[in-house]
Amino acid sequence: MQRQKIQQLNAAAVDITELRRALGSFATGVAVATTLDSMGIPKGFTANSFTSVSLNPPLVLVCVGKTASCYPAFASTTHFGINILSEAQQHVSRTFASKSADKFADTPWMSGITGSPIFPDSTAWLDCELHDRVEAGDHLVVIGRVRSFGHSPAKQPLGYHRGNYIAFGPEG
């Protein structure tokens, strides 16, 4: 039996690398959050923290790092999109996780009803208006009220686990 690594946290010395490894043990879907900056230029990032919050009203949240280049856009936006990527969109995930200057150049998108960039080739997308923002450590939690959405049941979602992409196939 393999021993688990145990880390006790104290304010003085948190091993960020080991904490990332522990958090990376949670398999997730892959989403790209998008918005427009104050000049109307599309901005976005690959989000590792996205979740549904409420069905009534329909609320979702995404967390953006304060050091992200698109942080100013998300810190001031009134709307944003969430694009849940399909297995065929690993390249989109990588692009939006990069420091590329124009992440939207090779990614087909349309404007949602709020104006947010939506990727029609995704497994699902949510177009949201801002509900609230919460400062949380080195991130900003952006909560949105879903105004429109779409999904394609035929497309399998892209997954991520311990630093690698994974497939979420149907049970069978």
C-alpha cells in the first residue's frame, strides 16, 4: 500500500507545488471563461475553477487569478461566457491557458445575448450577466446569472486530471 503525502499547513510555509498536486487529484471538466474588455476586445482564460452554484436563480461561478492578463477585464465586466470544452478542443484549452496575445484568432466564436464570446463548437456554453464578485486570496470569484445557454449532447467533454487531459466516455 502506497503512503499518502501528508502536509500540514501553517501560514509560514505552504508548499505550493505539493498543494497544486493535491488539488490536481480532483478530475474536472475544462472550461474557458470569456468576456469583453472596456474597449470591446475579447478576453479569456482556461478556468480550472468553474461550478454551478444555483438552479433557481441559475447561477455559476468562475475564479480568475489576480495575476492573469485578463484579470482587469473580469474585475470590471458586467457579463461573461463559460465555454465547456469538448474532447476535440484541447488546442483551445492550451491556447487560452497560454500567454498568447490574440487567443481568439483561431477559435470560432459568436456573441451571446450579453455580448460575451461564446464558442459554438463547445460541449456546452453559458452566457451570463454579473451577479457578484468576491475577493478570495489570490483570485477573484466571479458569479454570474445565466441568461442563455446551449449544449450538444453528442459531444464528449474534455477532462483534466493531475496535469493531463483525460476522456470522459459514456458508461458502458
